[in-house]
Amino acid sequence: MAIVIGIESSAHTFGVGIVKDGRILANEKIMYPINDTGIIPAKVADFHAINAQEVLKNALLKSNLTMKDIDAVGYTKGPGLGPCLRVGQLSAKTLSLKYNIPLFPINHALAHIEIVKQLNNIDDVLVLYVSGGNSQILALTSEPFKHYHVYGETLDISIGNMLDNFARYAKLKPAWGSSVAKAALNGSYLSMPYTVKGMDFTFTGLLTYAEKMLPLQSLNNVAYSLQETAFAMLCEAAERALLLLKKKSIIICGGVAQSSRLKEMITKMAEQHNASVYTAPNEFNADNGAMIAVVAEHMLKSNEHFDIDDCNINQKYRIDSAKIMW
Ligand code: MG
């Protein structure tokens, strides 16, 4: 039996999750209130530092546990914003030292994937990871070590970043992905730049074009066309990977996996190849601590060990360098 805490702090969310033998007991979080200035890392880090103890306390209360019941603690090593990552790392390190429990540094993208796999009880999948910081198409490989290989990814900004940028430009309210979705309802399609290169894709040209169209066309039509074009690019790249790798299951994870239109489009594509699509409730696709706890539990159960001095942060920690030992 194992009870594990996970701490997530890579961007605007400070989250603490608790997992017991694969079951999520708590998933508490607080989110920096985003305004039209976007995210200023030092300010968000201050916010996390001020709220860390309270979120931890709430997670323990929710699961009816005390720190003495906890067997290990994991935290987000990266990728993410340095000052924000640092708060989670120091919180986890403090708990590890104080309660003499193992400490696990965790890749944020891997955690997004593993929680969706665990909630759906599946393993052999193609992954579409779409968020504010990343957009990648991934699948497990065992060479030269077990890890997620990146088959395709954005060559410039992420899909979430692109939608956020557009929403700010159009003066839409946060949260930006869902504001664009609302603005897009019942729009008409205008042709927009569409860039897929094999299984890679780019979004900056599309963003610039959409911004230039805004004074000329209605926000409704521009938002609709931007969203449809961007999601269609993800569908094409994912379809190519699905056929190349002969997978029968796709998971969609990360913050933008909360988009119902994206899920609908990927599901339509998958149905044509008799593949199934899985995702998680929105609570677990947004950044959260439970996903970090899920990976920390795998690490604990496979007897992984990290020296506390090696438990650092890495703002550019890529998922294809994260070794999987379970
Ligand atoms: Mg994320």
C-alpha cells in the first residue's frame, strides 16, 4: 500500500493531489487570477508561495490524512516557468526532508498522459498532448530506453498559446481557449493558412493572419475559422501518426483537451480508422497535483531513487528525455 502526494506548480496553477494505490483521494488547487497582462512568472510564483500551505492543508483534510500517512512526494521538475517551478520543488523538498520520505522529480507532460491512461485503464496509445505550453504527438518506445517519443510537434508556439494570444488581441475575457470557442459558435468558414509538415505543424502564421482579418471580418467568423483550421491541422498530424504506428487508441490530454470541438473532431477522424478516443474529466486535463502523484506512485512502486541534491528544476525538460522505469 502506498499513499503519495504530488505538487504541480509549472504555470498559473498550484495544485496538490493525493493518490492511494491508483485511487485519487484529493486534487486541490488554486489558480492565479489571470487578467489581460497574461502571466508574469515572478508574480505567479509569489502567489504560489503564499498559497502553498493552504492548498496542501486542504488536500490532507479532503483525504482525511496527515503528513505522517504519506509515503512519498513528487513535484513538477519541468517544463514550465522557472520561478513557479521553484515554489513546487522547494515545497516538496521541505516535506521530503521533514517527514523523511522519498522525493520524485516529474516531467509535467508525462503526468498529463499518465493520469488519462490510469483513469481509462489503457496503455498502448497514441497521445495528442495539447496545452498552453506544448503541442505534441507522442507514443511509447523502448529504444534506447523506455520513453515517449515525439512523432510530431509544433515548430513554433503551442495551440494553447496561440488561442490565448488571439483572445488577448481580440480583447476577449480569460479563460482564453473557452472565450475563443464561445466567440466561434455558429461562425462561417474563411480560408486561413494551414501548415502541416509531416507530423509537425506551426501556428504563428495562422495567428498573424487571423489578427489581420479581425478589422475586416466579424469576430465570430474569424474565431470560428481560426479554431477550425488549427484543430484540423492537429487532426491531420494525429491521423498520420495513428496510421504509421497502427494504434487503435488515442488519448487527448493537456489543458486544450478541455475543448469539446477538438474532442469531436479527433473522434470523427478516429472513427474512420476504427480507433477509440479517450480523455479525462476537465479537472484532470487542466494542470493539477493528482497527475503528479500518479507518476510519483509509479516511481515509488518501481523502486526508483533520486538523491535530494539531484532533485532540481528544468524549464525545458522534454518528455523524450524522461526515462520510464515501470
Ligand atoms: Mg499542463
